[in-house]
Amino acid sequence: MPSSSTAAADTVAATAVARQAPVLGVVVPCYNEQEVFPETARRLAALLQGLIDAGRIDPASRTWFVDDGSRDQTWSLIEAAAEQPAMRVCGIKLSRNRGHQVALLAGILTAKGDVLISVDADLQDDLGAISQMLEAFAGGHDIVYGVRSARGTDSAFKRLTAEGYYRVLDRLGVEIVFNHADYRLMSRRAVEALREYPESNLFLRGLIPQLGFPSTTVAYERAERFAGESKYPLGKMLALAWQGMTSFSAAPLRMITALGMLVSVLSLGMGLWAFGVRLFTDAALPGWASIVIPLFLISGVQLLSLGVIGEYLAKIFLETKRRPLFFVDRLVRSDTDPVS
Ligand code: UDP
Ligand code: MG
């Protein structure tokens, strides 16, 4: 039986640990994730409890689920979880579906904590890496990128296109961490720096390396989706890829210029060739190729150029509006305000 003085000492020690340990906020965007939510919430609660027991994070640490306008039971599940203190769940309900990147930003800008970790709801990203991320944070890194060491569970198509995509971005001069999705740790000051970016064409993977704080990577193995279907069909994925290329680089514009020059030179060559054919042979329908082919070619190039220019114009148009990106519809918390 401990004497009162040791009990008091214990309390002091516990407070000291609590003061040192950072408040962690785990941010999880969810869109129609009722199949995986219970398991994800359960695993994250267990993980937080373990880290709290080990004195590595503050007991005020929470998981922040962002409901991105789900049409299924996701929000009611989040609300129910938030009523159970042991789950350490906070819920953010967006007023409508705004897409993964915006949901993520909404979570990051709303969640409390000295350090935030964003992770998908489907348990594809190994939660075990959170411990290593916190270690890296304690070691003085403001941003820790989760990097997939193996993509064995992704289809060959996804692997190939992803690999090619990262290379293209690299070539275009976009600073990007290879094989990093949106599983990452950010310190409070990195989050506050991110808040300063007013752009609405969001591609966080390209934006965050620009913050420039000390950063490192942690490798993990990507698993299969735990349950449910991918909320990222090919169309959405292509849109994100295009966003990444045109939001961070004007290279596509310059490539069009280069292409225009190349086509002009080729047309000149073709003109000379047609001239030669006319002079030295008696081939049928002279002039057909030299008229029709360039016509098609140049129309194509013009359309392509217009499309690219239009894309940038659209971006300027959207950015100048300064539209708010999201509205939080409702906010629930496990208990009273965990962090003042
Ligand atoms: N997501 C979202 N809003 C959307 C689409 C997806 O918040 O409009 C979330 C989704 O719930 C998941 C994460 O984004 O937590 C990644 O989606 P998913 O796992 O379906 O993508 P994949 O891993 O198949 O690329
Ligand atoms: Mg997934």
C-alpha cells in the first residue's frame, strides 16, 4: 500500500510526463466508410490507449474522423463512437462531399493537437508506422512522410501508372516524395504554415514539401482495403493526377510551345517533300497529303494548346474567387474540450 507521499510523487511524475508528451490528433477522412469504420475506430482507440499508457502521447489525444458528405451510416457511427469516452473520437461533418483532399485539409485545420497524423479510413496504411512517426517527431522532424515500401497489394496497372506518374511530376519539377500518399505526420507549426496557403486547387502531396520544415520518411507496407470499395475510381484518380501536374508547374504550357515549334518544323519538311514529289514524279493526287495531313495535325495541336491554356485560365478563375473550401456542418467530441 503506497504512502500518501509516494502517491503524491506519482501524481507529480505523471503530470510531468503528460506535460512532455504531445497531444496527438489522428485525422481520418471518411466517405461512405460504414463497412470499415467500426474496425478503424476500434484499432485507433487501442493504439492511442497504448501510446498514452506508454507515456508517449497526452491523454487528450483524439482521432478526428471527417465525414465527407457520406450517404451511408458513417456519420451516425461517428456520432455514436464520440459518445463513448474510451473511443477518444471527435467527428467533423462536412456540409457535403468535397473530395478526399479537401476533407483531409478540413480535418487538419480543425483538429487539435501538437502533432497531427493523417491516415485513410480503409486500414490500407499500416497503423504501426504511427509509433515510428512519433519517434521521428520527437527527434525534431516537423513532417514525417509515410512511404509505401511494397505495393504488392496494388494491381499491376496501379503500380505502373503510379510509378510513371511520380516520374513525370519529378521531371516537371514538382517536389514530391516518391510512393507517399497522404499518410503523414505534421507538427503544429507545419499545420499553421499550411493554413497560410489560400489555394483551392488542392494537391497536398505537392504542397507540403514546399513548407520546408525538417522532414523525414518512414517506410510501411500497404495492405489491401479492409472492407468496402475504393472511393477513388479511375476518373477521380486521373483528376488528382492532373491537379498535381498543373497546380505546381507551368511546364505543360512550355511543352505545348515546344510541340508547336516541332510541328512547324515538320510541316516545313513536309512542304519541301511535297514540292519534291511535284517536281520530280507524276504521283496521283499531288498535294493531297500536304494539305490534308497538316490540316489535321495543326488542328489537333491547336485544340490541345487551347485545352492546356484553358486549364490554367480555369485555375486563375477559380483561385480569384477565393471561395471557402468547406463548411463544417457539425462537430462532436468524446468529452469536453480535450485541449484548450
Ligand atoms: N475519401 C473521402 N472523400 C472522397 C473520396 C474518398 O474522404 O470523396 C476518403 C476515403 O474514405 C478514404 C480515403 O479518402 O479514407 C482514400 O480513399 P480510398 O481508400 O477509397 O482510395 P484508394 O486507396 O482506393 O486510392
Ligand atoms: Mg484506400
